[in-house]
Amino acid sequence: GAVVSQHPSWVICKSGTSVKIECRSLDFQATTMFWYRQFPKQSLMLMATSNEGSKATYEQGVEKDKFLINHASLTLSTLTVTSAHPEDSSFYICSASRLRPDITYEQYFGPGTRLTVT
Amino acid sequence: EDKVVQSPLSLVVHEGDTVTLNCSYEVTNFRSLLWYKQEKKAPTFLFMLTSSGIEKKSGRLSSILDKKELSSILNITATQTGDSAIYLCAPRSTQGGSEKLVFGKGTKLTVNP
């Protein structure tokens, strides 16, 4: 159990266009979803945290108008990179967490989306 | 500002060797520390450590947390080529009612046959 999927797995887009990435928890309801970005040879950097039905909380330095996050249901969150530029090219990974009755904290990662902006 | 430092950044060993990976952290309102293994794509969960001094084991992997020293180690004994990966340390912190994982840059482990 606890599988998270992302779609697409890779995408190439032209500068100035927008790209939407989906993150789904397949067999559990995710109370919270997280979006990370990972540049080559760098660690995962948290971009934003979203709870179902409420606005996402963005980390310092992340433009909320550029990276639109929608968390419409307990199994789906989307990240839209608007007016993409080459410097937005990166590996975007989502994760989903649920609170277990024993208060164990678990965060399950999706397989990631490789975005290349030309 | 939250800070996680992992060492070494890179390690090359031969099959059968034992390795120790280090993680030191400074985060706001520390709750627990998680270790992940990242191969080609997304990280996979290894351990979550909450209490100091209690070793968690899973096969050839083990990990322990030292809250006094703000550090953790991950040991892998009798390494195999399949252990080659980036190992990420992520303390969990809380701020303003929300929780997050703060990732280190990772240790890239290469196990040669």
C-alpha cells in the first residue's frame, strides 16, 4: 500500500508556456501533499505544502503566482508551472502523507517529473 | 534557518565492506529524523527515528539518533552493489503549526563488485 503516482514522468515545453503536473495517492487518502524540486546534485528542496481544500503554504523564495498548487481532493494535487523559463527545468517530486492512528509520521514519494524548458 | 549536513558527500567501497553515513542537523522544533534511499527516481523510506539511543534495524541496515549531539548515523554492513544509491537524511520540524522534512544533500554511495 501507500503508492503515489505522478504524471507526466517527463515533459518538454517551450519557454513561456505552462505545464501541469499531477500527483495522486492511489490507495490511501492523503491529508497533506508536498511539492519538492531537485536540481542536479542537489537535495530535495521543499516548495510548498498543501492540505486538501485549503491554500498551499509556500516556502520562502518560492513564487506562489508562478507555481500554482491545487489540492482539490484527498487523492489529487496539481502543480502548474506558469510561464515556464529554462531555469525552471528541474526534477519535481511530490509526496503525500497520512496520519496513522499510532501517530507515526509517513511521507510517501511519487516517482517524480522531469521538466525541461527549451 | 534549518540546516542538515551529511557526510561524506560521496563514498566508494567494495562489496562486503561496512559503511557509516553521518547526518547532523539544526532544525526548528525537531520531531523526528527520517532516512531515505534514492536510486534513480523518488526516495524510498528506510527509517524514522524519534528517540535517542534506540537502534532501528532492517536487515543489513541500522540507524541510531543522538538528540544531544543533534546527529544520526546510518550503518550498512556487508554492502552489496544494490546498495548503491544516494542516502538522504531528513529531520522533521514543525513551524507555525505545519510540519515539514528538511533534506540534506545526501551521501552518494557506490558499491563496486
